[in-house]
Amino acid sequence: MPWSLQEVSKHNNVQSCWVIIKNQVYDVTEFLQEHPGGSAIILKYAGRDATSVYEPIHPSDALDKNLSPSQHLGPVDADASRYLAQEESLKRKTKDEIRVEQAMKKRPLLNRIISLADIEEVAKQVLPHKAMSYYSSAADDKISFKENARAFSRFFFKARVMRPVSRCDPSTTILGFKTALPIFVCGAALAKLGHPLGEINITRGCASSQIIQMVSSNASLSYAEIAAASSPSQTLFFQLYKHKDDAIALKRIQEVEQLGYKAIFLTVDAIVPGNRETDIKSPWFLDDQENGTKVYNDGEGAADTNSGLGTAGALIVNDDRDMTWEKTIPWLRSVTKLPIVIKGIQRVEDAVLACEAGVDGILISNHGGRQLEFSFPPLETLYRLRTQHPEVFNKMEVYIDGGIRRGTDVVKAACLGAKAVGLGRPFLYAQSAYGETGVRKLISILEREIVTAMQLMGAAKIADLTPDMVERVDWNPATRAKL
Ligand code: FMN
């Protein structure tokens, strides 16, 4: 039977907690303790409509996956739905919403955007504070985040000249799947925080540009919605946060396998959340801005603002913290036929162990500097792997991510043996600022920069990029790293 608001409002506590989401009533009393973001945020909306805080961060199938059919109590009545619609239309805009609206009107035309830095600049203006805090945040003092990018400035090209490059082909393959460029989208959570269409902007932008998208376990759209938005020939990879319960992890793997995802990237560098202070501070900033009007950071599964973990904490609360080479890789192999890539390798020795474990590839990454502060810059780790264990590159594919913002960055990594490189934040910024067209623009900028660098290096194809074409330099003897 349809529910009146009055009836729903009686269930406003730990003993009986109901919420309304998109005019449907749910009994979340039992779920309170299981909610990854903690119970406090749900209790804040107990007996009330929670749609506006729920929608931007949860995929559409989250309720079905987490609640039993009996906990779905049915729709609200006609009076209630009229009232809720009216309330929504009369809602006073927050200062941040007003700022975002104005900034969107002032966005530069896309043809004025010529670099990834330009896109990031626009994103900074137009993103809601909460989204920008989540996207831009990194661990502690952001040293690893900054060094990821800075590492590229220590590697210089030794170009070849007098080589024919009028025809230059930057295409390659990743795990056997074609890609127009040696780049891919790194799985990053919560694209809907930045744009209502979320991950689908990236899917569509990649389809027309022939770039592979890795979809996050914590995408804000369901894996099925993203797969449905892809074109028939498009390749999607899946980033796996392995649940501590193997049975639940297996369900997730089977789901994406059935949906046609083509590889599993198992993330191993985020078993506990990094200390991301910009993200943790976000609710207080919004709070102050609204002069006492409490605005919670309900990010990804609704982070409990008192938990001090920020948005990231809630997302990985159920992850397996006891993964090992001996146990986890054989288990994963036994449950899926998909290629397996380990995401989050941070040193040469672990790259070698991954190779011995027989995985199909490794993604050298420190999670964009968001996890372990002072984790080595991936480019430096790639360089050391190339120098110390060149044989690894013949046995499995090696990729890096973190701080890649220029075509020359991509080309440097390719010279050192990376089959491809991943980009995280740049895709989030592009889709937030300009939707699907922003994603296409980003890819076209990188294409131009990659082809230019290749031609100037005397490389007509990716295979022409070799380790001798880059040299690691340190202009400052005082900081010369021991290799
Ligand atoms: N990595 C994961 O394995 N799973 C995630 O859900 C995930 N979410 C992320 C969310 C955001 C906002 C960002 C910025 C990164 C996230 N990452 C995640 C890390 C990215 O996959 C990637 O390693 C990183 O962004 C690369 O660095 P870059 O942003 O400098 O390109």
C-alpha cells in the first residue's frame, strides 16, 4: 500500500528506520549496521526523503543489491509525492550551488582548451566543492601526488633524427585489445559527483575515440548501466576491490564477466584508506560557508563526518586486508578466465613477485598519491624495473599511472617499456567540466601531443620507442638519487 509521509516519519530511529528514495519507501533498520558509510548518515534522514543525498553517489542497483525485497516497502502515496516534488522545487540553493551555476555559464568554449591543465582549470571553477575535494585530494601533504608528476621532469629524450615519420601510428594493444593510443582510463569512483551522467560520459567519449575504460568497483552508476552505454566493439576493463568475503567478491566478478568486461584489475594499494585531508575537511568547509546550516559530506556511501575518514573511507571498508600472493592470485585465477592485472605495485620486488605469480600484467601505481604518502613515483619504479629486471617486460604487460598530464609523459613511459599508461583525475575533470565532449577533447589533445612527440623523436610507431631514447637526469647533484 502507498505510504503517507506521516506514517514514514514515525520510523525515525535505530529501532525502526525508514527512508524515502525516489518516492519509494525502504526499511533500512537492519542495514544500518552494514552501511559502509556508517549508520549516522542514514539516521540523519530517518523517516524522511533521502533522494538528494543518495542519488549522486549510489549506483541505481545499490538498493536491490543490499536490501531484500521485503525491505522495499512500496511507493509513497499521491499526496506525499506531490509534496516532495514541491519541496524539491522550492529548495533554497546553497552558496556552493549558486557558485557552480554561475561558473558553468562562464566556461570557456571547448576550442579554447588546448591542454589537460586547461581542462583541470575549468573543472576547478565548475565542480561542486565536495566533488573537487574528493577528486583532487591526496594523502597527507600531497608529496607523492606532486612527485608523481614531477618525476617526468627528470627524464629527457634522446631523439633520433633522419627517420621517416610522415605516417605516424600511435595505436597499440592492451592485453590484446586494440586502443588508438597507449593510454586508458583508470578506474575512479563517483563520476556522478561531478556530472549527472557520470561514468557514462567517459564510456561514450572513449567509444568514439577507441580508448579503453577501466570501470571502478565504486562507480556511481551500475556496472550494467555502463556496459549498456558502451558500443558493441568497445572494450571495458573492471577494477576490483576484493571484498573480504570471497563469496561476495565472486558475485561481483561473475557479474562483470557476464556483462562483457574484458579484464580484472585487482587493486592492492588501498586496503585501508589514505589520509586525505582536503576530503575530510570538505563538510566543515561547506558547513562554514552556509553559516551554520549543516551540510554533510555524504560522499560515496555517505561518509560519517565524525569518522574522520572522508569520502574514501566508506568505499573500501569491506575490502580484504589479508590478500597474499599465495592465496589471492590462485583464488582469482580459479574463479575467472579474464586476464588479471595487479593495480598498485610500488616497488621492483613486488613487480617480480607478480610476474612469478603468473598474472597478465601489473599497473605500477600509488593510487595517484592518495594512499601511502611517500610512496615512490610510478615512473621511477618503472625505470628501476626496466633497469634491474628487463626480462619482466617480456613475460607480462607493464603499465603505470599517476601524474600523467602530457603526451610526452606517455611517450617517456612507453620508451621505458610501459605498454600503456592510465589517467585518473584528468578524465574526471574532463567529464565534469564538459561531459562526453570533454572526454573526447582530452583524448584528442593527448593524441596530438603523443603524435608530435613521436614524430620529433623519430618514431613512426609505438614499437620504435625504446629505452635508449630517454635518459634519467638529475640537474641537482645534492638530490641525485641512488639508483
Ligand atoms: N583506484 C582504484 O583502484 N579504485 C577506485 O575506485 C579509485 N577511485 C579513485 C577516485 C578518484 C577521485 C581518484 C582521483 C583516483 C581513484 N583511484 C581509484 C586511483 C586511480 O585509479 C589512479 O590510480 C589514479 O587516479 C592515477 O593518478 P592520476 O589521477 O594522477 O592520473
